[in-house]
Amino acid sequence: MGKKTLLAALAIAVFSLFIYEGIIASSSGMTGRTLKPGSSSGCTCHSASPNSSVLVNIIGPSTMGAGDTATFMLKIKGGPLSRGGCDIASSSGSLILSSSEAFLKRVLESGSYELTHTSPKAPSPDTVTFTFKFIAPSTPGSATIYANGNSVNNDGTSSGDSWNYASSKTISVTATGIRETGVTTASYKLSQNFPNPFNPSTKISFGLAKSGNVSLKVYDVTGREVASLLNEYKNAGVYEMDFNANDYGMTSGMYFYKITSGDFSEVRKMILTK
């Protein structure tokens, strides 16, 4: 074998190894490939450019209380989609694993944790869904979740695979904190705030038998709305939240707080003493 032939063969071997390693790496996750500022450009191991036939959506609340934890979903549809993978990042706050999702892992990327697939996930029936949780920043403001989803034919090569970015999800972070307790419930319930009377802070708990949009508002004795504490989608379960009357400029007196979710509605009385 001549020198030129040997060098050509060696170059092909190195290139093949590079492609092989890229495929193997992508089969067990990818990070730093979202629209988050400072990230690299897309999922180049599957295709050089994003493909609009792959639809990637981040599903979850648009408003969260500071320090709250909420459940989100990343949905991938379109393209070959024999299997799907992902990279999920955030501008602030913390991305954490959901106990119901076995196909995600946390990976440290450029000083913060991202979520990516442990192995490509099969669709059901025509959509790959990754479930995860997000802890909002501890101070009011905003946070953004970024994602990249790939759609592969699972033939062991990158040929025919495609990917796309998700539309970034910006979350408004408010001063009110809402926490999932991890308790399940078969019925709707609005508990009495504690302590009551209170000054200036108290806790409000409620239970949701089904997932859905939830509204929780505070009114004075004339029926005037003085605070909107919650108006967003929540999963079924029991929640607890902190309420500080000083955040809404409330004075001493009797107030009513009302929860509405689907056909369920309940009102309770609270007393603020200063």
C-alpha cells in the first residue's frame, strides 16, 4: 500500500470513528445544544440544520411563585420518530428529574445542570413525551426554559434523522410561593388558612382531584378583588402556598379567598390583624 493510499485509509478511519462516536454519544444524551445563549448550534450529530417537520413543544405553567416547583413536559412529534431524544436547559432556577420519567438524566453543562435522554425514547402513539420538573428562582422576575428535540429512525446511523428547537418557554416568577406536597387526593378541597387570624403571613392549602386550570383569589368584604394568587394549570394533588398580605398592601380586616377549578368552587374566610 502506497503512502497516499495509507493516509487516505487512515483519514477515512478517523472520520468514521468521529461519526460513530457522535452517534453513540447522541444515543445516550446531548447537552449544550439549545437556544440558550452560549450554547452550541443544534444537534449536529443528526443533521446540520433544524427541520420544521419536527415539532418540539414545552408544556407547563407560564407563571410560578418564587421557589415553586412545577411539572413540565417536552413533546416531540414529526420526522421519522422511531425514537426521540432531547436537551433541556434553563436560564435560571433548577431543572430536576421527575420520578415518573425513566428516560432523563441531569448533566452539568457550563456551570449549570441540563436534562437529556438516557437513551432514545419510543413515541406513544405518535409523540415522544419527556416529563420533568422545574424549580423557579427564589426571587421574583422571569426564567426561560430552552429545549432541543431530535427525531430518529433508530437504524444505528444518523442518515435520515432530524431535529428542531422548541419555542423557548418564558415563565413569570411572582412573589407568591406554591409547593407540591407530593400527596394525592381523590377530592377537591380548600383548607382553612393557618394561622388565622394572621399578621402578615399565612399558609393556604388546597387539593385537586383532577389536573386543570386553577384560580385562587382574595376579596375584601365588599367583594372587590385585592389579590390574584394563582391562575394557571396545575396537576392533580395537594398544594401549599405562602400568602403575605404586605405584598398586596392589605389593611386589617376580614377577607375571603376563593378557589375555582373546573366545576369546583369554594370560599373561606381569613382575618388580617395588624
